[in-house]
Amino acid sequence: MQESLIVEEFANAGYQVSPDAVALIGAYSAPDTIVSKVLQSLDDSVLVVGREHINIGDVKIPEKPADKLAEKLADKLSKPADAPAVNILSDISNESTCVGEYSEFVRYFRDRYTRLSGIIRGRITARPIESLRARHSGREYDSVSIIGMVSDVRTTSNGNKLMEIEDPTGSFPVLVRPSDRDLWAIASGIIHDEVIGVTGSLTRDGRLMIVKSIVLPDLPNRYNQTLPGGGWGINGSEHGNGDGGAGCAALISDVHIGSDTFLGDAFSDFIDWLGDGSLPVQYLIIAGDLVDGIGIYPGQESELEIPDVYDQYRSAAEYLGRVPKNIRIIIAPGNHDAVRLAEPQPALPEKIRSMFSDDVIFTGNPALVEIRGVRILIYHGRSMDDLIATIPKMSYQRPELVMIEMLRRRHLAPMYGGRVSIAPENSDHFVIDRVPHILHCGHVHTIGIDRYKGVTVINSGTWQSQTDFQKRMNLDPVPAHATIVDLATLGTKMVKFA
Ligand SMILES: [Fe+2]
């Protein structure tokens, strides 16, 4: 049974299926039997069939998934092409090994702690939490520091902020009083599962720390300086004296082809514009939700113009097939695309990739790519739902502020157990180790551009007008804009196509 037939079988039954699951089923001698067993075992809560759903009866998951994507990607990248080069620095697509066991979650969070605490350790001298209790001698310690993951955070009846901080040696309660306004402002934004450093004094009984300062991993203060040369200004304005002559990248996301609210005419105008040479665009980067998908939310079928997910991708391939060959297209998936929902998401499966030109590069979500020396961290942005709901003053209308919160935490999806379903891979792919020049997100369908400590953050909107769901949720999308980045200066320019 070919992989495409496995995908079709699931699609006919109304399910998307992850590439991992397809590869796994395809590795067995009687894949059709396994498909029917899996289908029988699924309940209504399942939208995307993943490897975890194949662990039924006598069908077990082998240690490593069959994945030839890395080979194919390397092969594609080594081919000479008209379009300019892309260097993929980090991507889950060829590295997924997790099956969702408890021990993998432990390893995943250890990795997160080790890497983020390493960043903070450069700024404070912290001691292991177990040493706080062991060294307590009945006197007040003036200044001690610990680094840990926030396992609990709440406001007490007295108006204090009480947090539980955890490192591999133990956990400890720390208290922030509202009297210090600056400290309180930082503490108010602290969320579950982020890694922070705290310095403070221990109470006489040695059971509580009164916090004096909080250190987030954050970016170095003077990281990326504006690259030399003229260029556009930041915040989408057109000021500045550059013309993008050294080369540009067009950043878009959330195209939602297949939806009855997809703005096909505007998108078509955008593709034509790419071809008319108004600006020297060399790259087109799409940060997820290329299509609307199927079965993403209840009742979606009544809002689809193209009800078949493969037809949606065929239509996308037709549009993108009109992009001039000297423009390199990079496509990352989002939560509406036909890959596993759990993040990090691998690249779209071969059956879909084969619909597009050979020059198109498919990455996972998130992915760090380098073009012309500019590092772009692409993340669809599902975690913004959790961050907006939790951090004070965040909103769907100001996505750039939410993205800055990711940079401050050096993590794209800090909260576990919210809207983002996290796959416990060997390492935490959401940690922002290498600081990018640009962070490019989508998902919230609004536009926001800003610069934080030298990193340009861009949320690139959508190509879909307001849906009924968004109307009900009072979400006001900003459709049919492309953000053009001058790769020499990182200046930006917004071009509207509605
Ligand atoms: Fe979207």
C-alpha cells in the first residue's frame, strides 16, 4: 500500500494523518489492516492521526520513525537552482523521535531548563535549590540567587505574588511584594514553565525567599545592530532612503486557501506584483496555514470552498507556480496544515510537497533559516493564544508585543498544557538559542512589526477576510498585506493588495 493511499484512506474517513504515522504504517507488511484497526480505535476527539494512535493491540511503535526527509531535503538543496540559496540551521523535520512517553517529557523539560538556565547563569551566580535548605543556619541570608522553572505562580490574599521555583535539585517558594513597582511589573508577566533567575533574601526560618530582582533569559542588550547601508524604517513605515536594491524577502502567512473567505483576487494580485519587479524580491517566506485544511474546528466544512485538503494544496501549488523562478519559496506549516498538530511540526508530507515546484523548500515549524546571512526564525505562533490569555496587556491586535515576550523568555512556547500541544522531542526546539535577525510569526491574522534589542519581529497577517468564528470571537483580521524586508538593512515595508 503506497503512502498516498494510506493518506487517502484516512482522508476519506475524515482524518488528517501525520507523515510519521504514514511512514510507520507503510513499514508494515499489511498496512491496510493496520489502517482499519487504527480507524476503529479513533474517537471523535481526534483530528490528526499521529504515531500515538498506532499503539493499539499488536501494532507497536518501533524505536525510530522511518524518515527520509533529511536525505531528500539535502538532495534538493544541493541541486543547482535559479533561485537564491537557503541554509536551514534548525528544523525538526529530520529529527523527530518522540512517542510521548513520560520519560521523554522529563528529558524535554530538563533540556529546556539546562539551556535557558545556561543563558541566565551568565548574569547571576546561582546556587542549587537544595543548598538553600541545607545551608540554612537560622540567620537571614541577604542575597542568594537561584534559577528555576516556574511550577506555580499566584497572587496571595495579601496581594503578594507567590511563585514556586524548581530546579533539578528541588523547589522553593519565592515572594514578590507589590511595593517595588518595577519588580512587580516583571513578576506580573511571569507564567508557568518559564525559566527565570531570582535573587533575594531568605526569611529567618529559611522557608521563603523575598525577591529583590528577577532575571529573564532575554536577549543581550546590544545584539544585532542595524546592518550598514540605507533602507526602510521599522514599523512598516516607508521612511528611510533605501530601495531594497540589495535584495528583499516577502513575508506572509495564513493564506488559508480553500476557505470561502480566502481572498483569491488579492493573493493573485500579490503573485503578479512579485513578478512585475517593483521590488527585487528574492525570497517568499510563508509562516504556516497555507491552506484552510479540513476538520480543524467544528462546522468548518460549511465554510470551505474547496472541501478536499489535497485539492486545497493543488490550488496553492497553482498560485505559487506563478511566482517567478528567481524567487525562492520557503513554506512552514501551521495548525491548519496537513501535518501533526503537536509542535514542533515536521514539514508537509511528500505527497503534498510533490505538487509544488522542486525549488520550493519545506521546513518544519518552528525552523531557523539563513538567507543572505540573515537568520530568520519562522514560527507559526500558536503559543500566542496562551500568552495573550495569560500575560497582562497582551492582545490579538498587537501581535508584535506578544512576540517580544517570546524573545524575552528566549522561548517560543513557554507554557505547557495550554493550546499548544508539545511533542517531547530530544531537545526543546522552542528555545531560542541562536538569536535571529528576524522573528516571523502568523496565526493571529493581525499585523505587527517592531524591533526589540536589535531583532525585527514581524507578524504578517492573513489572506482571509473575517470568518464567522472570528466574528463570534470579536477578532478583527488584517488581510491581504505582504511585509517586504530589505535584507541589507532589515528595514520593512508593507504592501497592501486589497
Ligand atoms: Fe491561520
